[in-house]
Amino acid sequence: MEHIEILGIVAGFLTAFASMPQTIRIIKLRQADSVSAMTYSMLVGSYALWLIYGIIQGAVSIVFWNVIAVVLGCTVLYLKLIVWNKVEE
């Protein structure tokens, strides 16, 4: 495996799992008041664009990590906008 591929794998892992601590915190505290829906919407949008780019380029590592990033980002948005919003009403 080339060094540049290792760099890409590490970068993809860090990007994909960057929202994991926020997701865990939301679930533990059962509230998402401090989370910006706009920020996560923009992040999910950028992950989705990278995913499309990876598909077009045939770059498996870009596709793989951005699928994970989109799922985790959407999870945060779902918890923020749907689950905890209903609980607070």
C-alpha cells in the first residue's frame, strides 16, 4: 500500500468519525440544544458532494468514508430536528 493511500485512509477515518463524539453526547444527555442544525446541514451537504465526487472518480476510499460521514451527520440532524424536538414539545 502506498503512503499516500494510508494518508487518505487516516484522513477519511478522522473526517467520517468527527461527528461521533457529538452523536454520543446527544444520546447520553438526551438533548441537542447546543447543536447547530445549519452547521450539520452544511457538513452533510459537503460529505454528500465528496461522495458524489468519489463515485464519479471511482475512488473507493472516498466513497467508503463519506458514506459513513453522511450517515453519522444525518443521525445528528435526525436527533436534533426530529427526536429531541418532539421530546421537548
